[in-house]
Amino acid sequence: MTAPTGDWRLIREEPRPGPMQMALDEVAAETAAAGGPATLRTYRWAPSCLTLGYRQDPETVDWAFCEREGIDVTRRQTGGGGIYHDTRGDIAYSVAVPAGDVPGELLDCYHLLCEPVLDAFDRLGIDARYVEEDVPELYHPACYLRELHPAHDVVAGGADDGADGRRKIAGNAQYRKREAVIQHGSLTFSVEAARHLGTFADPPVTADAFRDRVVGMDELADIDRADAVAAVEAALVAWVTGGTDNREGLTLDRDGSWTDAELRRARELVETKYRDEEWVRTRPGRDAS
């Protein structure tokens, strides 16, 4: 996929509850698989949300804390540990594209779809890159505290930060559904260490240790959140267009939107999956307790 073709749309940042955001990612993949437009989008978690990895044990969640703090909890289609998505501190993106348009090898596909993520940081003046070597985990249930891996963990910072001079600033994951690939990611704008840790049941990690592992854009550049979102959206557009508005065989709707049918399908998925107690509170493949 060196030169994207076909119909694309950019759906600019939308604040919605976490279960709806996960449903819309799945819908975007279904649309791409059915011959509809490929989708680029940014989104905002409103209210803040904890997303569990596909096979994460629900017993690792502090359910009382999440309820008391008004934090949504849902489960992703992608693996890994839980991620607290703060409504201000987290910037999310996703790309949904036909599977035949991207490499079949997982690592190659990751690196292709992460190109606009790295470009966004560059636009913001933040020196971000894949971590150069494995970094040991601090707490397995939390995605940002797991072992850092060169395949998909993006780190940033200065010489005094982290094990290799940098801290994690973004994580990315993907899955395939109905002949489409969906990649979504969490980019940290501002670190909310205590709230992030509070969503987990008795994590053996302090807020200071969390900050030693994770960094926010607002620590590395003099920007506001709107600047960061705009940079991510501009990078996604540039990745598709190659910097030209006249690429043969390519159309891009920069002010894209969901169809009524897609929104109906997403609401159905919210009720049958992403807010369903069995999906959220039971690891897939295990009986509900």
C-alpha cells in the first residue's frame, strides 16, 4: 500500500462513550470489507473509559472505582492489557481498510499503518520512534505498563527519560474482520497516572513509577489538545494523499460522516456487545460467572 487508491473518508474527532467508539471501529471495518470507503478517524472518549484487552481478566478491574468516578468500561476486539482513556489526556485514532490493500505480515502492516502516527509527532516537534529494545513489564494487566516491544510501542522524550532515554507515548493494536483490517491506537496527550492506576485492582505500581514509564505530549511540547488532534488528522490525510489532492484513482472526503445505516449498526453492537455484561465482564471463551 505505497499509494492508496479508492474511496476514503476522514471522520474528525467525535466525543462519544467508549462502547460506541469501539462499535464504530467495528462498523468502519465492515464498511471497508463491503466495498464502501476506507475510514480514517480521530475520536475522543466522553466520558473517560477503560478498555480491556480481548482476553483480559475482568478481576483485574477496580469496578467500584470506575463506577464512583464515572468511568465507562468496555472490552476491545484487540489484545493486550487495559488502557484508561482520559477524556482530555487521551487522543484516539483508527484506520479501517480492506485487507487486500495492506501487507499480510503483521509487523509490516503495523509499521505501514503507524506511519501517520509518527508523522503526527514530528509535526508537533516531538521526537518519537519505536522503542529500540524490549523493556521489562511493570504490571501485566495494564497495557502501558507491559513489556515495551519494538514492533508497535512508540516512545518519546529526552536523555533522562526511561530505560532507553524515552517513555511510552503511544500504543497501537489491530485486528482483521470480514476481509478488512482495523488499527486503532491511544496517543497520550497528558498523563493521568493516579486515575489510570485507579481503574485496576491493587496494582503494585506507584503513580511516580507510572510517570517514569509514560509521557504525555504536553510535557514535551508547548501545545494544546486541539493542536495535537489537528496534527494527527493532518498526518492521516497526508499519509493517504501523499501530499497531493489529485492522485489518480483516489478520492478523499475530508469532512466524512457516518451513514444512518452505520449508526444503526453501531447502536446495535453497543447493546449486543460493547455494553453487554457478558462481553465486558467475562473473558471471551470462558463461561460467565
